[in-house]
Amino acid sequence: MGQVNERAVAEHYGNDHLRTRIFEAISQAGLDLLNLEPVDLAPIDEFHMGGRAATAEIISSMGLSLNDRVLDIGCGLGGLVRYLAGEIGCRATGLDLTPEYVALSREFTALTALSDKADFVLGSALALPFEDEAFSAAVTFHAGMNIADKATKYREAFRILRPGGKLVIYDVLKGPEPGLRFPVPWADTPDTSHLADADEMRRMLASADFTILVEQDRTPLVLKHHRARVAEMSAGTPPPSLGLHLLQGSTAKAKSENMIAMAEAGQIQLGLFVARKS
């Protein structure tokens, strides 16, 4: 993914009013900024299918300890990083393309008193600004959909992992049936949407010298998650003060409806891969 494409991705996720909207929502939710817990931010900083429940399930399977150093590639607002630091107790680093996301990640981490265990870096997944073998594990949740050159992303992940280190990928994949509908949560148009299918994922991970330990189709979660969201929005009840609609804007309902339609039609899948550096 070239510089122009990366800029378009960053612009899709961030804007000048993002911080204002989120902090207004935090206030409306009645949260105390002086006593903010990481779980309080879960409705907005777990920007992936299944939210915090999926985070807990997937991370628990990794066998991480206090001694691990973990990188989140495409960290968004930093929810997964704070989960790693707060619940597992390991050192965690988040990397993201979007300046607004990185700034808010740092601010939220300071407010939740986790800055001693978590840090954030602005940068590209295609040129990770870290030394070789700097991390014992890496995760990337719902980030690959915007990256055309995934092969480079996985080679970079391999480079920064120590021998035996695990890479966990949780992403939307291209399904067996052709066609996509827009907008979707990761892209308003096809220009910044780059899905790979399961076969392509296997080939790219093998080419980067990873050994795949686990492969799982979590598509039912797409349907369950988005059906619930569309039902809530269709009921006419106001959305909660703090939620992913703040990140998805006025097209939030259309994005969920498109996700449901594509998952039901076999055009997309939700895939989980756990791979190990040989």
C-alpha cells in the first residue's frame, strides 16, 4: 500500500472533530475522567467484530505472561493494547497510521493509568519502526482489510518477532462468492478496501516463513454482531452515548446492513489465524 493509499486510509478513520465527539460522549455516559477504567472505553475502543468479548477469548488462547512484549499492528484507539497491559500485565505497544487515533490512544492510556505498560507509535505496518526480534508476540485485529501489500506486512511482523513468537490475525476476508457492497466499516469505497481470501492468507503466511497453528472461520460472529446492531438502530431507540457509531458516522446502519448481506451471501468471511515464527 503506497503513501497516497495510506493517507486515504488515515483520513477515513480520523478527522478534526473525533476527539470532541468522543469526550462529549464520555461525559454524556456519566463517566468520571479521574477514575476511568479500561473497560469503560470498551464500547468505542474495541473496533472489531465481537468487541471486548472477542478480545478476551482470543488473547486468552495465546498463553501470554507478564514477561511478554506484544505489538498491536493497526491498534486504532488502543483498546486491545490497554487490555494486554491491564488484564495480562505485559508490556504492549500499539502502532497505527491515523494520527488522531494515536493521540487519543495515548490520552486514554494516561487517563486509565496504564502509561507505564503501554505506548503508541505512529507508523506503517509495511515498515515497522522497531528492531529485529523486539517482540515476543504480535496481534493485528481488523487492519489487513485496508492493506493491499499484505505480504510485506507479514514479512515485517516476522522480522520483529523473536523465534517462536506468535502472530494472531483477526480480519475480514474475501468469501467464495464475488462482489462487495459499500460502505463498510473499513472503507466507504473500493479504493481503500483490500480483502484476501483464506487461501491467499495461507500462502502469504507460509511465504513469510510462519507456521499456521490455528485457523478458524468466525463468520457467525459477523452475522450475530451486525444483526444486533441493525435491530437496535431500526428500533428507533437512541444509540448509547459511547459506541462505534461515533467512529462510523451517519452511514453506520448501512455499513452493518452491508456486512450482514455480504456474510449471508458468502462474499465475506471473518477469519482468525494464529501463526508461529519458525
